[in-house]
Amino acid sequence: MKIVGVHGIGNFRQGETAEQAAAHLSALWAKRLAEGLDVSVVYYADLLRDSLRQSGDDELEDLTDEERELLAQLLESFPASERAAQGWIFALVRAHIAEVAESRLLRPRMVEWLMTRFVKEAAAYLREGTAVRERLAATLREVQPDVLIAHSLGTVVAYETLHAEPDLKVPLWVTLGSPLAAPKAIFERLTPPPVAGRGERPPGVARWANLADPGDLIAIPRKGISQRFAGVDSDDHDVVHAFDFHKVVNYLRTARLRALLEP
């Protein structure tokens, strides 16, 4: 079985070429999946790096106005007594993050890092995603996989690529920890845009399965994929890990994913 993977946030590999990074990620994914699978992970973090370098470290104060707006929209997906106002008040944003963290028994700093990292890379992709989509499309044409597995921001990359290139055929598309349904932050920004509040399964995809940990702060809102998109064949929400709920290595070794990959 041939599998193409698309990584998510936090995967820039310092000091490696794109080819070396892709090989390392492919080996990592293959180790977590069943033996005997041919795994090729598309690496794209290098294509976003120049944009990311301009916006500093993973601190709230280092975010650009565009990234701050994206974070405020992401936080609106969580129930909370206080929300970031249009004028952007750091104290309110940190209070909201702390409330989200407390409700899920997580450290606020971990939540802040995850959300800050996500909005920085998501904003970079939304600005400069053409080369990323071209790299994925080229790999799909070359490999012609049986399964496409996309994680985190990679699900957005895959969704837009598959819509832009309708001739690409994917028998099974699996999305892991996907933010595709996140209102305002991602959903309304997709290309093609949703129609009447609904997105569509890409035309070349025969089956679409979504997996998400209920605690995954990026895969929001819960069951959003099946509610917001037509053509989703399964949308399973099971505990992947107690606190490392968004890491792809934990998603890759779940029993549900193994079941999906069985002949």
C-alpha cells in the first residue's frame, strides 16, 4: 500500500534540505504505521520559513496584526466568559487561553505555544500557499497513492490542493487533528469557499475519514468536519493521548487508523 503524508505545524527541520527532511519524516511516519507500507511524507515547512522568520518567536507579543486576528478568531471557537476584543488586549487573550487550559487540565504555556505556533504557520500558508500546494500535487501525481494522510495544517493544504487539481485521484483521504471546520479562522478562508455554510469533499477523493482527539485544541469544533463538510464518510473522536493530543505520532498509532488502512 502506498501512502502520501502531509505534515502539520512545528515541523521545520533546521539544517536539512527539503529532501532530507521529507526522508526523515517519511521514516518517522512509517515507524508508527503498520509494517510493509510505502510512506512518502510531503515536506513544506521550508516554503513558509522566510515568512515565519519575520514574525519572531512563539510569544503573543511577537505576533503580527494578521496573526493576532487569526488567534482571536480561533479562540472564539472555545466557550469562555471573556473574549479578545477587536482592539486586541493581551491580558484578555491570556485570560481566555488560561480558561481553555484550565478546563482541559493543561498548562497555559503549552496551550499558548500551540495556538501561537498554529496561527503563525497558518497565516504564512494562507499568504503564500501556492508553492506548498504545487509540491503536494507533484508528489500525488508521481506516487499515485492508495491513501493520503494529512495532519493539522496539512489537512488545509490537502483540501485546497485536491480542489484545485480535480484530476488527482485519492481512494482514501484521512484527516488527523484537522482545523478545517474552525469558524472564521480557517473555514471561511478556504479555497474554494464554503457554499451556504458547507464545504465539499474534493472531487477526486473516493472516501474521506476524519480522526480527532476530543481534547485536541486544533481540531475544533468537535464533530465540525462532518457537520461542515459534505461527503465525510466517518468522523471519529477518540482519545489519542492524555496531553500530547495533537502530535501526529500519537494519531498514527491509533487502532482506528490501523483499521482504516486494512485491505
